[in-house]
Amino acid sequence: MDAGLVAAADVCQVASARFAPAVCPRLVVKIGSSLLVDAGGNVRRDWLASVAADVAVRRRTGQAVVIVTSGAIALGARRLGLAKGGRASLDDAQAAAATGQIVLAAAYAELLGKHGLQAAQILLTLDDLDDRRRYLNVAATLDRLLALGAVPVVNENDSVATQEIRFGDNDRLSARVAPAAQAGGVILLSDVAGLYTADPRRDASARLLADVPSIDAAVEAMAGGTTGVGTGGMAAKVAAAKLAVAAGIPLAIADGRGDHPLAAFAATGIGTVFAATVGAPARKAWLAGRAVVAGQIIVDAGAATALAEGRSLLAAGVTAVEGGFVRGDLVAVVGPAGPIARGLIAYDAAEAGLIAGHRNDAQAALLGYAPRAALIHRDQMVLL
Ligand code: GLU
């Protein structure tokens, strides 16, 4: 029997458990164009309503869900009468996206709203997540939305993205959004059941791989080629899996074709699960390993203790600010006994100096605007 099918039932049970609220308080769910848009260029409302119902169930069990959705270009192309599904040129795709996104957003707002869930739209380009300043902004917005019980609905900002600043496909976007959302898992809902050893439409011996412990050349070879109306295809899904697992986040490809696909995946675990790389997430490793810091934040013993307990760095415990850093730079945090942490700072050096030693309730008057929750958020910090 193929290694991927050995004790498939057991593997699948583990697989779906990995995406359960207890181990995965925040989940990213990607919905592809081929699931969402019918042949006539309209939203498949009944199906999307069943996804919204699944999301509502997840929220009631304590799991926050971020939706990454495609479909804007497919929906807009139909409304503008564009050929090739709106993908004949970048201009066409951008016009189609602008037209379709508003339809897409309305569908989510309405169908999530029926369950008392507030949809919140975020449109991103690649450099929004590559730029550390904007990455922090996105992370903070997602955090706030999820804390408020809203359901972020994310898509690529196709109408403004040029080739150089495109994610290109929403599989990759999902994998990049997951760390920013502090998600514990990503589920790519797909029009296939998962990754097969060969193309199941052409090769009768093709088998579904339940579990991929590591992504090697053989796995990538299995994913060759693209399918469907989205830009994704299996190669893009495996590329997304590589990004997610390197950030310490498991990713599943699950069959999205039937109604209630999230409930179905939770019940059966059928799909392909790419195991997360064990150890510190790549991002934290990167923070710890980068040699150059742009400045130092000197903190008192109380702040040092709070950091050791896993809390964020608040300005109140800061005794000095050194260096000419800007918001989003990597800085060192130094306590009475020496360096204790590194992290991405939420303020420019001058502002950090202004609020150093001051409690949050005194900061607005010093800054002239409402302060951020912390000088360095714990999610953006690694202890040394
Ligand atoms: N962002 C595109 C859209 O909404 C889809 C990209 C993809 O197919 O992955 O139409």
C-alpha cells in the first residue's frame, strides 16, 4: 500500500483534529473562484450560505476564522462582458476585479450577516506584507477585528496591484496572511479532494495523499500543472503550503465542492495535510537571528519580568530609548541583566522616547493621537 494511504483513517483523524478550535484558535480558510462562481458568472449563493453557516458554527466553538476569497475577477468579467474570464490582459483583470469585488463583498456581508456575523473587508498587495511597517498595520487590524468578533474577508487588491507587487494567487496570499493573523492553520477549499500522486483525471492509479510530513521534490512533482478558473492549481497550493509550514503553520487542501465543506472536513479529515515545520516559526527564528538591530529599548526589572511571562512590552517599563529606528524596525530590548528580547517596534524612535516611562492612559496627550496597544506586541517579539 502507498505510504500516503497507510492507516489513512488514523492520519485523517489527526489531520482534522489539528484544525480544531482547541489547537487552532484562529483559522484561515481560502475559497477559490471555481467553488464560488458558477458558469454564468454569479455567486453560488446556496453553497456560500453553507460556508457561512460553517463559519458561524466555528465561531460558536471559539474558533476565529479569517476568509481569504477569490472570485472578484470571475464575477466582474461577466458583468463587464470581458473575454477569457477577464484575464486577457492586466487592465481587464483589474477592471474585472474592481467590478467583481463589490459583488463579492456584498455576498459575504449578507450571508455572514444572516448568522449575526460582521464581515470586514481587507484588500492587500504583496508589498503590504513585505513592508514591516504595513505588516504590523495589517496584523494589528486583523487582531482587532478578530477580537471584536468580526470575520475578516481578505482578497488581493487586484485593481491596483501591478505584476511586481502581486501575490499572483490567493493560495499564496492565504499562506502569507496566516502569520499576520496569528492563525494556527490554513484550509484551502478546493475543487479537488487534495494532492494526488498523479493527475486523477488522467491516471486511474492516482491516489490521494492524506499527509505530507515534508515537501520534497517528489511532492512538488506531483503538483505539476494548473487547473480550473482560478489562477491557483495544485502547484500554487503546494507553493503556499511551503510558505505556511515554514512559518510553523499546518496547511490542508480539502474538498470544497459539497455544501458545508468545513463541517465535512472537520468530520472526515479527508484531504491533504502538510505538517508544520517543528520548532520556532521561521519568523521568530528570523527575528532572533538577524544580526543588525536598529536601536535598543532599555527596560526596568518589572518590564523584564512581564516579557519573560510572555506579555507585550509597554512603554511604562521603558527607562531609555537608543537609536534612530522607525516603526517596524527590529530593536533589541535590554533589561537590568542584559539583552532579553528582540522585536518589531510599533513607534518611531522620537515617539517611543516621548512615551517612555508613561502608562497607556497618559500617552495620548504626549503623542497627540490614540496610542497603540504596546511598544512591541508579544506576537512581534522573540525572547532570547
Ligand atoms: N484575487 C483573484 C480574484 O479575486 C483570484 C486569484 C486566484 O484565483 O487565486 O478574482
